[in-house]
Amino acid sequence: MTCLALATVVSAMASLNVALPDLARETHANQTQLSWIIDAYSLIFASFLLLAATLGDRFGRRKALLGGLGLFGGVSLAATFATDPGVLIALRAVLGVAAAFVMPATLSTITSTFPRAQQARAVSIWAAVAGASAVLGLLASGAVLEMWSWQSVFWLNICMAGVALIGTYLFVPESAQPGKQRIDVVGAALTVAGLGVLVYSVIQAPEHGWGSVRTLVGIAVGLVVLVGFVAWELKHPHPLLDPRLFRHMPFAAGSLSITLQFFAFFGFIFVVMQYLQLVRGDSALIAAVSVLPMPAGMIPSARLSPRLVARRGARGPWVVGLLLVATGLLVLAQVDTGSSYWLLVGGLFPLGAGMGLAMTPATAAITDALPPRLQNVGSAVNDLSRELGGALGIAVLGSVLNAGYRDKLDLGGLPAPVAEAARSSLAAANHVGIATGNSSLIAEARDAFASGMHHALISGAGAAVLAAVVVTVLLGRAGKTGTVAGLTLDSGASHQMDRSVR
């Protein structure tokens, strides 16, 4: 049941991507609003994870699961009646709050109930579900969109949340680490404010210009607030997240690796689903089926990863996985308007295999670094890394795509209203081109989108390479190793962690 609850909130992060063309047509959302419809969920999800994990740890993880799933289902129902992009963005943000209570409770429930000897296998299953749910959500959404409108994606959320809610009530035991420490409300507010301003500035950058004062000041303010969050947490007696935990090299490597992996992964999903439907002209279902080579590589490699780590150590399989992610994205960056599907397969399979290979050791590095009493914190850091990476990936790669699209698009000679509509999004350009019989506008817009996608995927590949370098350096500094759920830690690092968590 915990894996079903996990699949419910993870699939919701990606499943709406397949409905973006329908959303653009029916709600008249522009490219920036489409980014917000997807990213509002991820951003609020990431912003509330630490607070939600702390509350779940104190008052009960089962209660957090039940409350989060109930809110998730109710807000999804409300979203089926939305017709305005602004309302939909707001509802997706509330869904993010609900998901923030669900996700950390799933992993911490697993790590607190399974015996130590079985935790590596349980975490590998959790990681496989977490990775594959995004693509399986795309597939399920594509199937329902063949018969119904984009609202059917939210009906799918309702069904999954309902089944998970009943199963959690019947089968999941309660676990908690009660205490009387004060909840760090200021830390939570700083997290929400810092991440909110930062991501807002990145998503709006194509509208105002990357070098504009508004964009640069917004990014700077967001970073300053996040630095303030770190300073506050260092002084608070009961912080949401103690920054000193990152002195432990495998813990830091796992957190940074997952952030950068999902930066690339969810940014890619946001870009490629629009390419498949708006450039290649695939239906929602065909577009979803087209990315199946990715989970075909991800699921077996996630199951194989613990064995490889046990035999060869964490660093080798982990770094190879990250380099496979970069390789897959570099191949996919070569795709244009006339590319064969086999070129897509050539990038999708190594991308999925690399994600599966790298996710398990990264997740285990985080959860196994902490004692049982801090498992909810470890789970929250793992989930925060995923969602923060995903939110930033959608924001940054979406902005790179949008900027590249606008720069490449040549609208000379077109009436101002037509040019403005075409510039807002590829979906609008296709609609205007069909309505006016202007096939050259459609071809020009698709070429411009492919150019923007090329730059976006190159950026994602760069993030994966950076993750490989970070993991190599940090694990190298960790020194000698001993077994921790298939990972290895030196005794000095273990003592350092013990001091950090006391």
C-alpha cells in the first residue's frame, strides 16, 4: 500500500504532461502558464516536504498518509471543474501540499518496519516504483485521453488515491517518533519563500529576459532567502533539516545526485511529451507508449543495482548510471522534426537504465546514513531532493526551451495578433496555422521548438555529468568503506554522522 500511495503522488507529477496540448487548446494557456501548471505541484511539493515529514514523524506516519491521500483525492476532484489556467495552477499547488505529506511517510514507513537485512531490497523496490511511476502515469493518462478530455487525468488521480487510502487504513501500521520539540515554522516559511521566488524568476525569465533586472534580482533574492534558511537551521534547536548532516560525504552525494538526476529527468519529460504530440503529431496514447523504452531500461537496472553495489562498491555503478543518463539525453538532443523513432529509442533506453542504476545507491546513501529515530528526516531529504530537482528541471529546461523557441521563431510579415499567438506556445502556433491555412507557420514553429528542445536537453545532460563528477569526488573523500545496505562507509564518517545527528 505504501508503494501504491507513492505511485499516486509521483505519477501526478508527470501524468499531466501528456495532456499539455489539450490544456493549451481548451484553457488558452501560454507556454509560461503550461510550465506553471506542471511546476506548481512540484514546487509546493518540495517546499512543504520538510515540514510535512516533521509533522508525520511527530504525530504519526499513517495519519500523514491518510490525511495526504484524502486531500489529494478531494483537490483532484475540484480540478476536474477548472476552466481557467490560474485556477488550475492554484489547485495543482494544493495537490503539492497533499503529496508532501504522503511521500516521506512511504519511505520512512518502509525503513522503520523492515528488518535491517531486508531494507536494501525494500528500498530498491521503492526506488523502482518511484522511478517507473512517472512513465506509467504517462501511459495511463495517454490511454484515458484517447477517450476523454484532460479532466480524465484528475479522475485517474482520484481513483488511485481512493484505493491507496482504503489500503492504508486497512493494512499500514502506525509509526512515529513523538516528542515535545517545537515545530520549526520559520524554517518552513523560509523554504517556501526562497524556493518560490527562485523558481518563479526562472520560469518567468523568457518573458522578461534572462539578463533583465527583474530576473536577476528575483534569482538573487531567492538564493539569499535560502542562505538565510541554512543560517536559521544551524541555530535552531530542533531544525527541519540540520545542514551539518551534509558533512557526511555519502549523504551529501546521494542528495546532490538525486537532485541533479531528477532535474534532468522531469525536465526531459516536460519537453518530450510536447515534442511527441505537437511536432511528431502523435496522439496522447502513442506519445505515452513511445517512451516505454525508458522504463524498460529503468526497472531491471533498479533491481540489478543493489547486487552490483554489493559486489563492486557504490561508486562504480552509481557513476556509470549517471553517465548513461547524460548519454541518453545527448542522443535525444539530436532529435529534430524529421527524426526516426529509432533515434528516440537510442536515447530513451540508456536514459532509463541510467536512472535505475543510479537511484538505488543514491537513495540508500541518504536513508542508511541516519539512525532509526531520524528516518523520516532521511526520507524527507530524499524526497526533497527529487522534487526540488524536478521543480528546477521543469523550470530551467522549460525556460531554455521557451527562450530557444522564441528566438528561433521568425514571424516577419504576419499580423501582430497572429504573431503574438504563435509566439506564446507551439500549440497556439499549430492552432493558428491550421485555422488560417498557413502551413509554413506550422513548419517554422515546429523547427523552432526542436531547436529549443536541443538546447534544453543539452542542459539536462550537463546536469547529469555534473552529478557524476560530484559523486566521484564526494565518495572519494569518504575514504574506506564498510557495508551499509550495499553501500560502504568508513568508520570515521560513521562517527562524524553520529555526532551530527545527536
